[in-house]
Amino acid sequence: MTFLSVRDLVKHFPIKRGVFGKVSGQVRAVDGVSFDVAPGETLALVGESGCGKSTTGRAVLRLIEPTSGKVEFDGNDVLALGASDLRRLRRKMQIVFQDPFSSLNPRMSIGAIVREGLTIHNLAEGSAADARVKQLLEEVGLRPEYSSRYPHEFSGGQRQRVGIARALSVEPTFIVCDEPVSALDVSVQAQVVNLLQDLQRDRGLAYLFIAHDLSVVEHIADRVAVMYLGHIVEMADVDALYTTPIMPYTQALLSAVPAPDPGVKRERILLTGDVPSPANPPSGCVFHPRCQHPARDASCAVIIPPLEEKAPGHWAACIKQPPTTVSWESQKSVGGTNPPDFFLPRAALHRSIDTTSAH
Amino acid sequence: MTSPLLELDNLHTFFYTDTGVARAVDGVSFHVGAGETVGVVGESGCGKSVTALSILRLIRAPGRVEQGSAIRFEGKDLLGLSEREMQRIRGNRIAMVFQEPMTALNPVFTVGDQIAEVARIHANMSKKDAAVKAVEMLRLVGIPAPEQRATEYPHQLSGGMRQRVVIAMALVMNPALVIADEPTTALDVTIQAQILELLADLTKRLGTSILLITHDLGVVAENCSRVIVMYAGEVVEEAATVDLFARAHHPYTEGLLGAMPRVGGTAERLATIPGTVPPPTNWPDGCRFRERCMYAWERCATEHPPLYQIGGGHTSRCHLAVEPERRAHPHTPIAAAIGASAA
């Protein structure tokens, strides 16, 4: 039995126009996303802004009601649960938000913020709750004496620790981390990343780690799913994804990360143009207008590529990257001119750089 | 180098607030040569943006550039100029690119009009010529269909496009210096790569100097020839980029480099700098980094370190320059010992 399994998750936001709120279109924020998370594992969701990664994270927890799909957590059908059952399940699945400034109630002391979950779920009260709050604060690296202080008295990194303590208070087994370190300075970011890793080791937590910073993701994730315009386009173990990325989009994304090694000039795969609007995504493969795959042809604009296992544990959605279940005949029938052919991963250059540098 | 394009000499910018005097920039000196791209790095609150605003004389009350500071640009002391003379320099000889392109653009004018305005003010161009110039600038920064885009409003453009427009505005008068304050922080990594490529290409073609302010050492490594590291209102280290990454001297720089996760890196655990930047109203005595430093000793508490020369134009504000043997004995910093969380 899988721990968390998400199948064909869809979230469309209606676009309303005029005084009567007539629906004139749909923003296809998440458009058929499937993945599994194992106990104690970190799956990272990466992609550019607007690709639907945060919406996916929230839809899994039903903080946003998904349009359709199936989410199974610990044997429960999350999307079918009633309000009280869902609340009980939320004890096991928590979230840490990106912005440590707006995600904490400024009128509550941090002790009260951490304690709230304990009260709601009847986990502890009175002096037992006080002791638990102190212990949680200590665990995330805050001094227990601070429990009567208010969020504005803390720096961004410290507030993020409060957010983590709040999530931990109800003893979850799964936490959605929605860009937990993006708003932090690099030195503080490292502190929070280390804290998240320590907690995972000590408590066996599973993370869905949503981020756009690929260097942080490589550091923390076991597996990575790359999203583009509401679809997962590639998913693999972190090593496989970073050394042998299959999708041209992943390669471009990796090559765009600035390398902290001056003097080393790397071949950079520059993407041209911007991400198209999810209200009007391209037909067929959503990435085809920007794709640099040598075999790209007219069939890419027609056939929606299935997410296929191209190598053991390495999934990608590309009909031009062999092996594929979309036969060459069916590609030809919709205007295909180039048979599937390997697009060699060029972003693997990252590895050779690091071995030659000082480290 | 005979005379640098821009030279800051002992710049002090203080803010007089209710809670005390915030010494945001506290004795900063550096220079930028013609055609050079210099990076300024540091965490939030280290004074990098206030330095940039001071150069352009955009500091408003309760802030003030203190007596004894000097900012020389093309042979003129900017601090001695009248507001009128300063206006002729801003946008003309020194241009600024801000972090958030949406707030740097006026939402009620088309982007073409906003670019044209610069040309009309500074070059007295006619409305018609300025409009032509605007389209030309949009083409220069790689915006497709520039005639069409010039008639659009900022909200109709994506973040990357808006930043290109802001860069186009900055380059209208072919300035000698562009100050780019976190120009790519609000952008996605693929768009960031495009924008940095564009800036590098334009400086090569136009010979513009760039002062690139960022918190991202990766951006510095790829774009700057020289780096200035700021901490707590001061320059703590300055070196050629290659030199800084190979032989970081100051413990703060060392910490920043260690804290940065890198693609292809193998470290199991990231190095951290315990604690946070102290408030600018209350810089610690002695070395301002002392409490977060793993080498600090008695001397650091009593003696404020000067910028030591450590050879080849590499300077560092750390007593390790004169007592290098101390580096062999790292210990737990005070900030970590009293809890990383000391508020």
C-alpha cells in the first residue's frame, strides 16, 4: 500500500467576466498530475512560477478543492472525506508556508500559535500542553522562554521555525513544504534546510517539497518531479534527474542555474520566450513551442505525451524520446516527420565542473 | 587604472529613527572602473541597497548621507551637486534597474511612452523621435514585435518582459553606469539566465559599467569581474571574483559560500552561519561579525578590524589577516552557543 498516492489530479480555476460572473474560460492550473510519496521520503516539485506546483500541494491537502482526481493518504480517500473526518486526517498531513510574515497570526504569541493545534485535536491541555509547546520550540531551535513573544519580534528565519513547530505540534507523518526557504537569506536558508533534514531523520517524516531553487532541491530531495504548465513532464531519483535529465525543459532549467564557480563557462541552453498562459495552453505537448528537441515536429502539437518510464524509475513525457508507447505510425498520421531520437543530456556538465573546482 | 568611473570614499548613510540612529552604511569605500561589472553581495540588512540609493542621491528623510562622505563620478563629487544638476545625471549618466519591475513601471502609461519620456526629458527629443527611439530600445533588449509591445501597458507583459523594458529605459541615454539592484531576484531561473545574458551582452556592446547588487553568489560568479562583500554596513572583503571564490578570506564570505547549496555538490549537510544580522541601530563593538564567527577571539571584541590588504587587490576586514594561525582553531560561535535563536 502506498503512503500517499495522487492520481490524475486536476484543478481548473474558472475565469469570470462581467457583472453576472459568466464563466468565460478555465485556468488549467493543474491538469492531470499523478505521483506517489513513500513514508520518510522527500519528493520535490519544481518548476517556474505559474506551473501549478503550489496549487498541487494545496489540492493534495484539500486546502483548495480539486476539480477531479484521486488522492489516497494512509488508506483514506482524501477527496471523499467529510469535514470531521478530514479534520482528523489533517493531523497527519500538515503544511509549512513560504511567507513567514503572512502565515503567522500577528495577534497571537508564538506559544499560542504552536499550541492551537494541540487544543483543536485534543492532544494536550493545561500544563501538559505548555510543556509540549516548550519542547517543540526547543526542537526547532527556538528558546522556550520566547513562547510569550509575538511574531513581529522575530526574524524571517525564526518565524519559519515557528511555522515548522506549528506543523509538528500535531505529530504529522507528511508535510507539504511550500517554498519554505525561498524568502530567506542564504545563511538562514541553510539553517532551515538542515532543520528540516534533521526532523525528517528523527521522526521519519515524508515531505512534498515545493521549490523553484534547483540547488536547494538537489540537496534535500530523494526524488524530483518537474512541472510545466500544470503537467509533470519528468520525474526521477534526484541523481538521475540532475545527471541525465531527459526532457529538454529539465535540461534548460538545470543549465540556467548560476554556477558558483567563476571562470567556468558552461554551455547554457537558453529557453526563448515566456511560459504560455495556463488559461490557453498549447495543444499537444504543452512545451512544444519552446522545445529544442532535434526530433520535434508537427506531431508534438497534436499528441498529448503520456508520462512514461524511459529508464528504471525515470519517468518523462515526450513522444520523441525513446522508448515510447506512442508508435511512429500514429505520430506520422498526425504530421510527424522526425522519428523519435535521443536528445543527449547536456546539463550533466554540472558534475564535471564540481570535481575540477576546489571542492 | 588612472581615474575610476565611480569612486565611493568613506560613505556614511544614517537613518534617524525613533529607536535610534540606524547606521545602514557605515564607512564604505570602493570604485567601479569604466566598462567593469562589479558585484556587491550580502544578506538583507547589510546596506547594499542603501549604498546604491546614496550614489543616486535618492535617500530621503529620516535618512541622510553624512558629512565627510564623498561620491566621485566622472570627476564630479555627486554630493556637492544641486538637485537640478543631479537630475541631469540620473537616468542620463547613471541609470538604475530595480528588483521589482512592476513597481518600477507606471501602470497607467504604455511602456513605449515610458521609455520615450526618458529620451524627451534628457535629450529634448520630439514626441515622434522619442517614440521611434522607444521602439529601437525595445528591439535592442530583445523584445519581439517591439512596435506592438510599445503600445501595451506593463500589466500586459510578463515579469521577464517587464524587466527587459526597465533595462531598455535605463539604457536610452547610453549611461556610463547602470546600477542593477537585485535585477533578477523576482524572476524565474530560466528568465534570470536570459536577463543576465542580455546585461552582459549590452555591456560588451555599449561599454557600460554595471554595479550589480545581489544576494546570489552564483549570479556574481558568472557575471562580475570583481566582488565586494558587505556585512553590517561595511565592506568586509573585496577581491577579483576568481580570487574570492578560490581563497575567501573573511569568515563571513567563507560562511556564505558554505551555506550555498550547489547543483552537483556532494555535501550531506550545509554549513550554516548561526544567528542573524544584528540591527543597524546597534552594531556590536569590535568586529561586527564576531558573535557569528567560528574563529573570534579576544582581539575581535575590543578592536574593530580595518580593511587589511592581503595581496593582489584582495582586502579583508578580519584580524586573521595578521594572526593567520588562529584559523587552525575554529570553535562554536557565541550566537550558536546562546541558541541560534537569540532574538
